[in-house]
Amino acid sequence: MNSWETQLRKGVAELAILAVIAREETYGYRIVESLQGLDGLSLSESTVYPVLTRLARDGVLLVRTEASPAGPTRRYYRLSTSGRQRLRDLSESVRTVLGSLTTLLEGVQS
């Protein structure tokens, strides 16, 4: 993978993670699994977990713990009110940038 692709993924990681959590309360590894099937958004655990920690610390995510059927206790995440707002803001920004890029790329031959 090119370094610019790595930087792009890091830039959209927060939005992708918030979008998965917005669908339903979930835990870290399930987020990783949800993103694995999406081209360009396959993020590793070493990327997802630090983002989850930061978002929880910032009050964007609400966290509860529950015993796991196998293994350590699971941390379940859901969006807080500010998390829903962050998702809306990030979504709007990305849509604006993508629209502008689409306009720029129209008619450009590869």
C-alpha cells in the first residue's frame, strides 16, 4: 500500500468507526470485522482501538463493559449526543470534499 493511501485511511478512520457504531452498539473487534469487507476501509485492531480510546476519552462514545462468553471483558460502544453531532459534521465535510474532488476529476483522463 502506498503511503498516501495509509494517510487517507488514517484520515477517514474516525468517520468509518463512528458510522459502524451509529448502526448499533458494538465492541472493538466487531468494528474491525465490519470494516474488513469494505474496500479501502479495512482497518487493523492497532488502528481501531486507539481511535476508540480517544473518542471515549473525548466524550464522543459511551462505554459499558460486559462479561464476554469467551475471553476478557468486552467494552461496548455507542454514540453520545456529541458523538452523533461529530458523525454529522464529519459526514458533511467528507461529502463536500468528495463532491469537489468528483468535479475536479470529471473529464480527467487517467
